[in-house]
Amino acid sequence: PRLLMGASVVVAGATLATGLGSGNPTGLLWALGALAGEVSFSMLAIPLLPKLGAIRVSAYSTALAVPMLAVVGLVQEGSAMFRTPTAAETLGFAYLAVVVTVMAFFLWYTSLPKLGPGTAGLFAGLIPVGAIVTGLVLGIATPSVYDLAGAGLVIVGILVGLTARRSPEPVPAPG
């Protein structure tokens, strides 16, 4: 019950930060899509992790994303997708590839069997909090009262969820 209560508070905080804060309804829909993606990643990965390990699951997830993103790029940009990136874009791509993709997938898939999907899922609420902090650090956005209240709720929800009783054994993979 505490895990579910914490998850509900996390969702409320993330919704507040992305929907009523400096975000907008479109941003809220994208955030909900990201949440659905995180849930899907987790549920699909749980049975595969014991067999393949975090590195292979991360590599396969990334490899499956390449053709999907190529199609989106072609539809959105057409042949302009193939232009040579600027130095700044290259650094951005490197950061996205190494930190946001490789490290994030590896850390997520390493922690998922240890924490269990419920507890690990609480941390998906940090996505909008990270966006708020990034906007502030880069000087491109000032958080609103709603952003800060939503971020506070996310943190409270995570803390509530982490106080839930856990079984001493890791969550077994189904099947």
C-alpha cells in the first residue's frame, strides 16, 4: 500500500510539474508517453534480464530504437536528416548516446531486478524534475511555483514509496 501511495504522489507531482507548471498540455502528453515507455521497458525487460543481462538488454533496446528513429527522422526531415552535424550537435549526440542512452539503460536494467519494478518505477518521476533542473542550469527556463511544487511532490512520493516494506529477496523474474 505504501508503494502504491508513493507512486500516486509521484504521478501527481510529475503531472503538476509538466501540466500546470512551465509545461503545457502537449508537454503533459509527451511526459505520459515517456512514462508509458518506461513502464514498457521495465515490464518487457524483467523476464529477459536473467537470461541476457543488463548489457545485452541495453544493447538490444538501443539497436531496436535505431530503425524507428530513422523512420521518424526521414518523415520529419526528409533528406536533410543526412546533413553533417555541427560541432555542437556532435557533442550533443555524443552526450545523448553515452549518458542518456548507454549509461541510463545500463543503470536502469542493472537496478531493476534488485529494486523490483514498483520501487524502480518511482524514479521515473524524476524525469520532469530533471527537465526543470536542466532548464534552470542552462538558463533557458525559470521554474514556476507549480514546477517546484510538482518536483517537491515527486520527491515526497519517492520517499513514501521507499519506506514500503520490501521482501528480503530480490523480485524473481516471471516464467
